[in-house]
Amino acid sequence: MRKRYDFSKSVPNPYLSKPKRQITIRLDTDTVQYFKSLSEQCGIPYQNLINLYLRDCAAEKKQLKLDWAS
């Protein structure tokens, strides 16, 4: 392994159209377990399933409907 590398001629990854951003999010255990069980059924990592669901909500501009009277 070299002590130094020259990255002056490097270029961005052309195959990466929209890079993902790493964040920290706190989810209920039941919610994570739900997506993990879906993950096992369809073979897609549960983080990807959560991302796909949230992306669909954003694309459809879904609004959360809360009923606090219950």
C-alpha cells in the first residue's frame, strides 16, 4: 500500500445519478420489524424498502391524516 495517492485526476462516479445521504432516524421497534419481515419475503434489504416507501410518499405528495380524538 502506498503512503500517498494522487487523486488530482479523479472524476465523479458516472453511474451514480443521485447519491444517497446517510442520516440517523429513530423508528419504533414494531415499524422496523414490519419492514424486516417484508424484506425477508421479497429479498430487498429493509433499509431500501423504507426508502422506497418514503420516496413513493414524497412522489405522490401523500399527507398524513391524524385523528387525535380516538
